[in-house]
Amino acid sequence: NPIVRLEDYRPSDFLIDSVELDVKLHPTETRVVATLAMRPNPEGRSDAPLALDGDELKLKTVALNGRTLADEEFEASPQSLTIAQAPRQPFTLTIETEINPTANTKLMGLYRSGGNYCTQCEAEGFRRITYFLDRPDVLSVYTTRIEAERGDAPVLLGNGNPIESGSIEGSGRHYAIWHDPHPKPSYLFALVGGRLGRIAKTFATMSGRAVELAIYVEPGKENRADYALDALERSMRWDERVFGREYDLDVFNIVAVSDFNMGAMENKGLNIFNDKYVLASPETATDMDYAHIEAIIAHEYFHNWTGNRVTCRDWFQLCLKEGLTVFRDQEFSSDERSRSVHRIAEVKTLRARQFLEDSGPLAHPVRPTQYREINNFYTATVYEKGAEIVRMLKTIIGEEDFRRGMDLYFERCDGTAATVEDFLKAFADVTGRNLSHFARWYEQSGTPRVKVKGQYDSGAQTYRLDFAQSTPATPGQPRKDAMAIPVALGLVAHDGLPLNATCERVDERGVFLFDRPEDGITFTGVTSLPVPSLFRGFSAPVKVSLDLPNEELLVLLRHDTDAFNRWQAAQTVAMRLLAARSNGADVADAEIDAFSAALASFMERDAQEDPAFAALVGTLPSEADIAQEIGQNVDPDAIHRARSEMRRRIGLSCARHLRRFYESMTDLGPYSPDAASAGRRSLRNASLDLLAAADPSAGEALAVRQLESASNMTDRLASLSVLTTLPGAVREEAVARFGERYRSEPLVLDKWFTLQATIPEDGTLERVKGLMQHPAFSIANPNRVRALIGSFAMLNQVQFNRADGAGYRFLASIVLRTDELNPQLAARLLTAFGTWRMMESARRSHAEEALRSIAQKPNLSRDVGDIVSRSLE
Ligand code: HT7
Ligand code: ZN
């Protein structure tokens, strides 16, 4: 498979100014006629042939300026259409293809989901609909005519605005024509045809234009889309207020489908969503589901400016739209909810997914320089670390200049296919700063380590901080340069009183820019021994080591004005204890009890004001976090034992507080998904979890009572989750009853699959295999596969990493099976092997054997072939 390289980029030899698509929908023989207004690109080669991309296409006819071409005038295969002698002036190319949406199990291009027709074109799916210059720097104005049996597909949707619709006399068929005036790349094309229910409302934009917002879902589930519609309206208002961005069409449609490879897709004016991120009711969705729906609705909407109006020149620039849009959705959620709680959640995800990726065989820069399969680069690094880079930029230049830079970026790049350089140049120009060193964040992979040493001189009343940075080698990058790291910091006195210390290297926003291998700064006017609070708000995606004794970390937990660092202090102490215990070191129970007592008192302090924060403080690092901290020769069983034991001891020593939280944090009224109510539920359920760890039989009774009386899915699922940690007949009965109750609710059954797949017991692999026979499970549906098998592999540390290698062999067999249907899904599952090299040697060799068994199979997809070979390198 050829490798695509950033350095080989050159402009397209031809351009397509407009596209007229005529799509006659049919379950197995859909006809597509594409009429392309083309011309040679003045920036391209003047003697180049016209080479159009295709993928599994059946060509019917091709005509140039209305004349059907004879066979010898072009070369066609399912993968390409080439005309050697293309005209050197503007011309019209008309191509007719036939496609089979029912047979399309890859869920790319035009396919069927739940009997409806839908499309997915990012990154390279449009070429599965018609031959095209399927690259993001070819921007065209689209007009789409969609025709179908009215009975099969009464709803017909396209990009842009609806301009005409009608019946085709005497045929039972009808059509709709959509026109999108905004030039766009083919990956933003979409159409939908089907039987769908609808909810709608009118939105008045900041300049007073009326926009019809609508969400289409499976008929009968319309009221489950109310929250998503409300989130859409709030997102639109927020983008106007915070970034000055207004919506630009007469309609904005969202369609929810149940077979989807990712979360959602930002097609211009016609977002298509995985129904998991649209449908919610108190009975079926948890607080976390509501928060995800809000974030993803916002994310896709925000793409209208960061991705659609300003798109990417090539797929290497993916972070330009994804990192920036994640940053924007994070800011939206922080404004709508609790900023500190949200920041902690973001960082937990970043560390669990991106730091992990950065430390394993699949590490790559935020802007990769080469790929074999672009679908494998929709990663935590591109999205999450990409967002952190934008956040760091804002931290360094400040809020006002950040907004001015964004305005300039939109002004300059609107209607173009841009690069990371264009983005950074806007900020360099408004601030007069040279951002070339900062740009290294896009190029260098791996998570920088920052070592810090503090020294207090009581005589001089100074406090010196010495910093040293290094970044470990990653695939293809053996040596690293120093990064420009913004360190937001402050000093905290042991008694919590303000310290009026100053340091000229720290700017007015409290930020020191650490951009050399080593550097040191000195604070003056430090009247008592301080505790440094570093990387406040997690100001840079780095790993920090600073040898503060546990007592000083507890000073931060008590007194830091930065909520993130208060939480971080508790996590650091917990991690030290857990990692030491997992490694077999002697940690006195008394030390754990002292930590527990401190935790309980801080949770108590925060519980009334910010219960969600208190719940986070009381939640231990996960088994995967501990494995990452240990980093080599990992024994997941030892980690599991250490963490379980620590939960038990915390539960025991904090029981009084936990019981009080459990009893007081009940709902204040009918269920509402707002952050305050969700926070109360999270503290209540975190308390239940610890109480059950300390006293399983009392915990079981509490959980059973909660399961029976719960008025919402958050509390019901939390109690079932506690029960799954307690083996026995009560658990089995509760699990069976839950499965029965929700047998016709696939999205709830996904939660049920996940709970069972993550039971850390020996029988779980057999249970997972058994559940694959459940009538609701389907190997062709990505949500089902991810819920059952993805969760087993990604979330069940002890059972996926079984010492006998059975977990690895199972995953390998599933990867091979899914690869035949849906390579994108198979490749995602395969990334669960990303941690194999950090395991102890027996597990390591089982994992390697499983990976080799995949690698040696003939006819692997490019997606799986790429991941497996990089995993073994
Ligand atoms: N821009 C989208 C990324 C995407 C995707 C979505 C659905 C199915 C396949 C896909 N391939 C890439 C989603 C987003 O980040 O907003
Ligand atoms: Zn996105």
C-alpha cells in the first residue's frame, strides 16, 4: 500500500467548480449521474491526465461536453477513472455509476441503516458514490436531486437549502432538489432518504435571519431528541456570542442513524449522527450521555466555521479542524457547566487516551507527516492533543489576542482550504510574536516530561524553581527538541494565606513560558516556605515530576485557589500509594488511612458547594492509569488487587461521610440533566461504590434498593454497576432483569453489554462470547461491537490482559471477522493492543503472537494492515 506524504503535496491538476448530482435511490441498484463543471487548475501541471478517484464503483457511462466517450478514450476500474487527454479549457464531464447501498457494510459512501439511506463521506467516502477529485482542496458548489419510492423514503434531505420537490406522476416515486451555495470539499457531501420522525424550531440569528432547525429520528422517538435540539440552539447562540460566528443557510438538519462508524459528521447543513449522541430520555440516558450529546451537537455545529467555511488543504491538516473544534466544544461545555469539573474530565480523557497513544507504538505528531490509511489518524492525538495546542496558544497570548487572531483567521481563510501555517500566521500577525518554536507542538510526537526542583531561601526570602524538560523517543523520532511549554503557576503558603511573591519571568496572567531544555525562575518577597502549584488548570499536556512530600500535596488539596490542582494533588498522593502497592512495595495501612481521612474531610468541605468536584476528588486513578504510571513489566492482576484493597480501606475509613453523602445527595425534584443535579448524583453514586467496596453485603442491599427505586437511568445504571462488582445470585438476577426490561432499547442494552464485559472476573470472556449470541447483538453494528467487545478490550484490564493470552486471542479473532465487514471498526478494536509492550513478559509474548496471527492473514484491509504493522514495529 502506498504511503502518502505531506512533503509530496501538490495542488490538484483540475478543479471542479460545480457538481450536479442526480441520485435515484434503490436498495441494490442506486443510479448516480454526476455532472461536473471542470477546468484545469492554473496552479497544477499543464500536461497531466485527468485522474478521478473511485472505490468499488461500477461505471455505466462517461461523457465529455455531452459526447459519450468510447472505451478507448478513458481507462476505468472500480478504483479510478482516467482520461489521458482531458481538455485544457473548461469542460463538462458527465459520469453515470451504479452502487449497492444494501451491500455496503463498510458504512462509508451511501449505505442503509435501519432501512433508511444515508451517507458518510469523510475522509474518502465520496469516491464510493461517484468518480471524483476526492480531496479536501477541491471546493465545489453542489446541487443534488434525490429521487426515491415515496413509500420507502418519504423524507429526502441534502446539503444546503431545499429548492424544489415533487412527485413523479404515476410511478409512486418522488424527488427533492437541494442546493448548497457554499463551495465545499466532497467529504462534506451528504444525503438522506427514509422514513423519519421530525422535531423542529425556528432560530433567529444575530443578524435576524430565520433558520429552521430540525432533528430527524426513528419515528416514535421524536421526544428523545428534545435535549439535542436545545443543545443545538445553545451552541448556535454561544458561537455568535463568543466567536462572532453566525449560521449561513436557511435550514440546519440533523439526522440520527443507528449504524455509524464514529460519533457524528458535520456535513454542510445536514449533520448525520450516531443515534447514541442524539436520543435521550431520563429512562434511557445517563447524565454522562446528556453531557456527551451536548458536546457532540456543539462540536458538529462548530465545524460549520472551523472545518466547513474554512476547510483543510489536505488530510495532514486534520487537526486544523478537529483540534480547534474540540477546543471550541470544550469551551462551550465549560461555559454551560462547571469549568473546573469539566477541565478535570478533559484531562482524565487526555491522559487515558492520548498520553497512552503517545507512549505506545501508534504515537504520531498532531500533524502527521505520512499515512497509509487516513482513517487511522482520527486519533486522540489529532483531536485531544490538537485541542490542547489551541488552549496553550490562548494561554500564551491571552484571551483578547486569541479572539483577534481567530477573527483574522476567519477573515483571511473563509472559503479556502487552509493549513496549520495559515492558522498560526493569523496569531503571529495580530500579536507580532514569532510562533515558529510553538509550532513544534504540531510536529513532535511524545509527551514531554518536565522535572521541577524547588528551593526556598528563608534568609533572602526567595523561592527558586528549576525546570528541565525532555521528550522520549517515539516511532520515527529518536531525538527531540525542547518545546515551548506554558507553565501557569503560583505559590501557596502552608496556612493558605496570600503570599505576595513576585517573579519577573511570570506574566500578568501567572504564566511562565518554559522553552529551553533547562531554565530556572526566582520569586522574591516569599515570606514563608511555600508549596508550588504548577501547571494550573493543566496548562500544558506534559508529565510533571516534582518531589513534594505527601503532606505538601495535601496543603495544595486544602488551600490551592486552582481547583484543578487541588484535584491533582489528591490524585498524585493516591497514585503514589497505588503504584507502590501494585509493585509489591510495603505501604503501611496507616498511610492509606491517613490519606483516606484527608480525602473524607475535603470531600465533606466540597460536597455542599460542588458535589461533582467532591466526587472526582474521591475517585481513585483507574487501573489503566496505574498501569501507565508503572509503564513497564505491568501485572494487571497486582494493580487490580491494590486498587480494590485501597477502595475497601477508603470505604471503611470514610464510611460515616459516605453514608451522609449517600443519604443527602438525593434529587431535589424531578430528574433534570443539568450539571448541578448531575453532580449530586455523581457524589451519591461514588459514595455507594466505596461503601460497597468496604462492606459488600450492606452495599449490595443499598444497590438493590436503589436499582428498584431509581427514577432515572443514571441511578439505575450506577446501582447495577456496583452490583456487577459483587459476584453471586443477586447480581445475576439483577443483570437478567435489566436485560429483560430494556430488551427493545438497543442503546440501553449497549450499557448492559458494557457492564458485563467489564466485570473483572475469570468468567467474563465466556460471558462476552455468550452475549455475542444475544438477539440484540450484531457484529455489523459498530455501537453493539464497541459496547461489548470494545469495552472488554479497552476497559477490562485484568480480563483482556489475561495471563493465559485468551483475551488477546479472542480480540484477534474478532478483528479478523469484522475486517471483512467494516475495516474502520476492526482497526479501532485493534488499537486495544497499544499497551502490549508495557506488559510483563508472559503477557507480552501472548500479545505478540496474537498480533502476528493477524499480520500473517492474507487480504487484510489497509486499515488493519496499517495498525497491525505499526503495532509490531
Ligand atoms: N469529522 C468527523 C470525522 C469522521 C467520521 C465521522 C463518521 C464516520 C466516519 C468518520 N470519519 C471521520 C467527525 C468529527 O470529528 O466531527
Ligand atoms: Zn470533528
